[in-house]
Amino acid sequence: MALEPKYIFRTGQDYISKYTNKILQKSSNHCLLPLTSKVVNNDYLEIGECNIKNLVEQFGSPLYVLDEITLRTSCRQYRDSFNLYYEGPSQVIYASKAWSCLSVIGVIATENLGFDVVSGGELYTAQIAMSKLGYSKLEIANKIYFHGNNKSLDELRLAINSNCNIVVDNWLELQSLVKLGNDLPEKSIRILLRLTPEIECHTHEYIKTGHLDSKFGFSLNDFEAVINYVIKQKVLDCLGLHSHIGSQIFEKQPHHDLAFILVKWFKKAQELGLILSELNIGGGLGISYTHSDDPPSIEEWVKTVSESVMEACMENNLSFPKLIAEPGRSLIGSACITAYTIGSRKEIPGLCTYLAIDGGMSDNPRPITYKSLYSVLIGNKMSKKITETFTIAGKHCESGDIIIKDAQLPQTRTGDILVVMGTGAYNYSMASNYNRIPRPAAVLVNHGEASLIVRRETYDDLVRQDCLPQRLLPDCLL
């Protein structure tokens, strides 16, 4: 399938010259490849001064390669933009569901960001990582916000004991917190209330979260009753309001509208007697997965959010609250690539040519789940001319295990390294063991050093939690 003339890439090198140089002047969420990407020895992709061929030889494939400089740059672009455009206090917190592991949390924590967690496991991971970095219990608690629409009682107990901020999603959770808190004398539970703002945005149905029939948050019709209930509960310390309208959003207007809705209810809460200090606007900024994607820059998004909140506050005669944003994908998505080794090839004359790789839907379930699009190149043939069109097929026993259709690549052969760009968000975190395939390793690269941050699973890992009832064993083994 021919590309539009302005988007023709003659070689893999063109991806770097078109995007990476542009990104150095603009925004990391626009790049297809990490910021440190280069071509060395005329043919090999290098990320973080690490040759992709050497990485695959050392760590195997599939392999997640996370560029530390790109990740840190994204953090700083968010943090610095809020300092520039918002006149009140602000805090950027990473939506760790995008990728939660000790090293990812560790890098982001050292950039002075906080964390949005949505499960006991994510909370535990953030606590362990920050503790290992020397943060105090109080510092850890203040920087963690616990989300989720159906937190278990055990998770609520964990959150209460950790003293983190709890974003309350529904009546059951609110009442459960009061009951748990009343059993703990002199315990104050910090909460925010999540609202459903009834805003539609253009993104995939499965990642919309702010529309009227969303499973998340209190309905606006219930808000006054919620506030009146919270006011009566001495055990609750309500800090503010939260809302989130979805993910991979390219529009700025919905975030402008959200600011005015939240500030309206922020003022209403104060009129009812509940004094609030924090406003969490959520996240949702998209990234470029293909050459035609054009999301707002991080700075543009922050400017829209900041100015909208300040304008709404001034219209309502409110002082500027602490403004919290929780980006995930736009922080880490563009910082990572996945390297695969090409295996078999199947040509169907007049239809397509399949290239099979040594991974697929178990390490990247987004194409089969959301029909997500990606960009690819051959990491060991960066200077070779793009001459063919392929369908990149995963190795799993599903016809739908297709990573990308109509991939424009040079001539390939078995053993070449296929690089899929923009795989930092929701790839590792959604990975599975489908077909009993071990999950890949991940490395963090920086200035020529590749550090293993997630070990490759083994076959022993696959059966580690399995149990075989004794009644199935032969008598001689009992």
C-alpha cells in the first residue's frame, strides 16, 4: 500500500531524521523513536548509545528497550510546563498502570513526580521502589493517589495503613472507608472524590472514562448527597475532586470543558461547607504511534489545562487549588521500543506477505484488543531502502495475532531484528502468558549502559504457582 508522498520513508534512517530532530525542539510525545536514537555503522539502530543488535544478542528477544533520557525528558516537560503556566501549586503524578515496575517507578520518583496507582499491587510496587530510594513513609504517602472503581477491603486497609491519598469512586467504597476508619481511633483518611463529568471525547470506546455511562466515578446527580455525607464523617479528610475523561486523546477542548465542570463543583462543595484544596484533572494526552498522528504537545496540553483551571477559578472567585495531573502513556509510551527476531515468511501472491516474529499478542495485546496501530523498522538494516510491504504476524495460535498490516520495510530475512516503536505504555503491563509463553525481559538504556530491569520469565516461572491435587498422583508417588 503506497504512502502519501509527504510521508514516504525511504530508509529506517528517515524515521530518525524526521522525528528525533523535531522532538529535541518540541515534545517527547510526538516521537516514534526514543530521543537518543541514532544509526551506527551505517545500518544499526542505537538507543541510549546501545546497539540494538548487541542488546538482542545479550538479552534475547522479544525485548523491551526503555530509554532513560526520553523518560526523564517527558517528566521534566510536564513538570516545567506546569511551573510555567499554572500560578498555583501543582503536582504531576505518573499513571503507573501504563507500566509499573521498580525501575520505572524509581526513575520517575527521582524526577519529583508522584504516582497514581489502581491496585494493591501497584501501591506495593510504588512503596517498595520509593523506600529503596530512601524516601520517608510520609513522603511516600503524600505522593501516592490510589484509584479504582472496585477496591477490595484488603486494598482499602492497605491504603489506610499506608496513609496515601484515596480517590473514592462510589458509595460502597465511601461507606467502607468510614466503617474501616471508625475502627481505627484517631485515624484520618485523606480522600478525593471522583466525578463523572459527562464529557465525550474522540478515542476508542474501551478507553473512554468520562462519558455519562462510564463505570467510573460518582454521577453529578449524586454529588450534593455525597458532599453532605462526607461532611458528617469525622474520619474523612476530603482534599479535593478528581476526574478523568479517557486516554489517547488528541483534542484540547474536552480538557478545557472538564476544568470548568470541576471548578463549578469545587465551588458547590465549598458552598455546602466542604473546604477543598486539590483539583485532579486526570491525564489522557495521546502520543504518536504512526507518522499521521498529531497530538498536542505536552506543553500545549499543560497550557490548556492550566489556563482553563485558572480562568474558571477567577470566574468563580476561588483561589487557585493545588492542580494535579496524572499522565501515563504520554510520559512513557514513546520512551520504549520492542525488538523482535524475524522468523518464517509466507507469501500469498496478489494478497500479502506475512513475516512472523518471536512474540506478538502476549507481549503487545493492544492491536488485537483495540486495533491499535504501530510503526516498525528493521533495526539492523537502517540504511536499506524500503521496498516491500508486509503483514507482521505474531507467533500465537490466533489468526488475529497481527502486530501491524501494510508495514513498509526493506528486504528482510530470517534473523533480522524488527523494531516496533512506541511500546512503553500498556505493553509490559498488559502482557500475558497466553500459549504458555514466558513474558519478555526489559532493559533500561543510558549512555551505553544496558541495565536489566525485568528478567525474562522461564518455563519454571510458568508452573511456579500451579498446584497438582494429590488425588491425581499415582499411588506409588503418594
